[in-house]
Amino acid sequence: MGTMERDQPAVSGWAVGFAAFAGAIMLMAGIFQTLAGLAAIFENEFFVVSPNYAFEVDVTAWGWIHLIIGAVVASAGLAVFSGAPWARTVGILLAIVSAIANFFFIPYYPVWAVLIIALDVAVIWALASYGRDAAAG
């Protein structure tokens, strides 16, 4: 029982809970995006878009975008679980990128894209609220 143990503030249960929530949601959303990407790559006729959409991108290209983003988001979710200090910032940035990519994907698969955007917002909230003050509280 050295002095080092007494000098460090106790970690709040709320802070740990928010981090675990964000890591789990990132892992789940990353897997969802990876599956959507694979579906778009292997069966691009599955997704149908209206002809009057402002942003026209090939479905296979969207598949690769979602596959890559999904794998990176899932990996960052694992990093959040590991407690890596950089994982919070990376997680927030990746959730923003994921939400933007899914915004452009809304015409192809609206319910799925809105669900992933909602999960990204939850991740941003959880990681942003898990700051130094929460960890020290």
C-alpha cells in the first residue's frame, strides 16, 4: 500500500459505464456497417435508390466505404474497452465519420442508416461525457 495508490483519484462507476457503453455500441455498429458493406459488395441489386437523389455513388463503392469504416469503428470500440487514452478521441471522430457516411447512405437503406446514425450519436455522447471530471468523480 504505497502512497501512489492514495494519490490517484478513484474512477467513477458512471465513467466506466459510459466507456463500456460506448465500446459496446462501437463494436456493434462497426459489425453492422461491415455486414452492410459486404451486402452491398456481393449483392448490389439489394439496394435500390430513387432516381432523383442528389449524391449518386455506386452501391459497390458504398459497400467498400462501409466495410472499411465498419472495421475501423469496431477496432476502435475494442480500443475503448482496453482503456487506451487516445481511444476516446478516435472514437468520437470515427462516430462522426460514420454518421456522415450513413447520412449519404439514407436513400439506399433508410432505416438501417438512421439506426447507425442514432448509435453514432449515442457513442459521441457516451465518449464525450467520459472526460477527466467523470473519471475523477
